[in-house]
Amino acid sequence: MRRAEVSRKTAETEISVAVTLDGTGTHDCKTGVGFFDHMLDQLARHSLIDMTVRAKGDLHIDDHHTVEDVGIALGQAIAKALGDKRGIRRYGHFRLAMDDTQVSCALDLSARPYLVWNMPFPAPKIGNFDTELVREFFQALATHGGITLHVDLIHGLNSHHIAEAAFKSVARALREAVETDPRLGDALPTTKGAL
């Protein structure tokens, strides 16, 4: 089983993350930010990555540091669990429909972090949650997970649906990318000799 744990402590947050890449999507995410917990649960369930997240942050200021730092720790944990990436599919893509919304995700576990984010939200908040934090999370995840990540809104009207479709489409693409390829064996999915 490809597993990893990461802890991160700063003056703003205290985060612990555990992942099992070959899981069933079991999730136990508690960050103190209700909507974010719901999104992390979706990420785990639809990627089939077992995920435990604990976060204590300076929520009296706002949710920004907590959301970003969870993205950092989760990216680090996924990269650590992947090891040298031998035998993985490496690439993933998924186009997800959710009610009024359709979101497309394509990603590469390339160790070359890059985020392309074409995800306009019609509302600045979902309940008390700032919609701009969705991008902050995925920027941190991509940067610290070494992921080239492209997320595009095809269409959508409801900000909750747009955010949830983003997490689910990334989850399904990630599921594909981290899976082992039986045809590849323990070879690296690159001609460079290293990822």
C-alpha cells in the first residue's frame, strides 16, 4: 500500500494529513471549515484515496491559512506516497457534470507544478466560505504535489455546484493518474529516466 503522513506546524496553522493511494475513498476530514471539509470528503471519495485531515488554524482571522496549508500538506503527502512514481499512469483527465455545471480537469504528475485555472464563480461566497479559496487550495496542492493541473469551467450557474464539480473532477483525474498501469510494470512513465 502506498501511504504517507505529513505534519505541518506554523504560527498560523497546525495540520496533519494521512493518505493511502490504493484505498476506497474513506475520509475523515476535520478542518473547522464546514464547506471545505465537505469538499475534502468529495476529493477522497471520488479519487479512492483514503484521507485523514486534521487542521487547527487561525479561523478567527479567516479561512485562508487553513485552506492553503491543508493544500500544501495534502500535496506533500500525495507526492511522498507516490515515491519515485514507477508504474503509475501519470496522466489523468475527467469531465464532470453536476446539475447546471460542467467542469473539465486534466493533470500530469510531472513534478513540474503548474496551475491553469479557468473557474469563474458567480458569487464571492458559498455560505461563509470565500470562493477564491478554492483556487488557493488547488494552487497549493499543485505546487507541493508536483502536479501540472488544468481546471476549466465549461458552464455553470451555482457556485456550490461549480466548487463541488471542481473537486470531483480533480479527484477522478487524480484517481486515474495515481493508479498503477499493469502494462508498465515498474518502469517510469517518462523517457527522461526520472520524474
